[in-house]
Amino acid sequence: MKTITLVLILILINILPSWAFLNSHEFQFGGTGWVKRNSVGPSGPGPNIFGSEGIQASPDGIKLEIKKIDGNWQCAEIFTFGTFSYGTFDLEFSLVSRIDSNAVFGLFLYNREIPPLYNEIDFEIARWGNSENNNCQFTVQPYEKTGNSISFSKDAPMKKFRLLISWTSEFILFTLLDNKGRVISSWEYDGPDIPRNTKSRFHINAWLFDGQQPYGDGILSIIIHKFEYRDIFDNQD
């Protein structure tokens, strides 16, 4: 019986498209299983309410959107069912326009079983409530520590981007490219806070800074077109 079940699962994986909802809370995307976050009440980051109404799939990718549901703003977050260690994370995403000053889009590694820093490695698109701020940052937690974060602006005529995060025992390399492969920003971190080779999940979210309502000066959604993980066989501790 177990053999038959395994065969059926393998068949389904081969015939499913690059995206496919398996049930109301789980789906396949980029060859990886994902889970939609649903919170009972307000919770971090923010705090905000997180639900599945703002998560939509299509052949073009996965859309995460901050939406007003029954009078309340609801944010969106997805995370991988499985975990990852050292390797390269390769994502493509698009923004149709300038983002809202109170919106935050995060693409990051996180292990909730290792507080207080949770092995967090972040790329965030946000203005943190101020329209004049830079709108992107690479971070290795703790973010407030000197040398653990850089910010920059990615304002450019194109709307599609590629993000590479290479995590090793000796360094973390972040690279953001435009749709023609040109580097917008690249940063190598080799400081003391590189997370050890423990199992982390990859998260993608769209949320409101400090739980405040949208400022009204930009978009509230991001579309993820591609997710790929490549193991670099770096098994050092």
C-alpha cells in the first residue's frame, strides 16, 4: 500500500503545473511545497492579520496582496513546507508600480525554532512609512547591528527582477538584478552573524509597517514568478 501511495505522489508531481493548489492551505510552486499562513488575530510582523484571501496562483506565478476584507486589512504570507540548508535561492518577481509607503514585501530565510534571531536572512522591499526612504535592503539579523544591513533604491523603468541569495558557512551573497541580467545591487556579508547550517524555511510575505493602514501612494501586491533552490554541498558546521 505504501508503494502504491508513493507512486501516485510521484505521478502527481510530474503532471502538476509549476503551481497547483493541493488544498485550502497548501500548494506546489517551483517544485516546492508551500503553506499559506493564517493567523487567529494580529501577530508579527506588524502586528497584522494574515490570511489566504490575498494569495492567488496562476500560470504566471503566485501573487501576494494586502487586501481589505470585511473592513479589516489582511496581509499575506507563504512559507515552504520543507527546510533548506546552505545553498543558493534563486527567485524572480515583479512589481507593477511603486510600492505603498506602508507596505513591506519580504523574501527571507527563517527558523522559528532558534530564537531570538531565528537564523533570519532577509531581502525586503519597503519604505518603512517614509516615501523618501530607500526602498530595498539586504539584512542578516540582528538588523540594528552595524554592518549587518545595507539599503538602496531599485527605482528603474523595468518591473521584473531576479534575486539571488547564496548562503554558505563563510559568507552570504545577496544580488538583485534587473530583467536584462544587469546588477542593481550586490552585497557580501562575512561577519560573525552568519546562521549556522541548520534547517530553515523560505518565507515570502506582504504586510503593513507597524500594522498601519496603507498610505495610498503605491501598490500593495507582489508577484513571484520563480523559486529555485540549488544545494552547494557545503555541509560545514
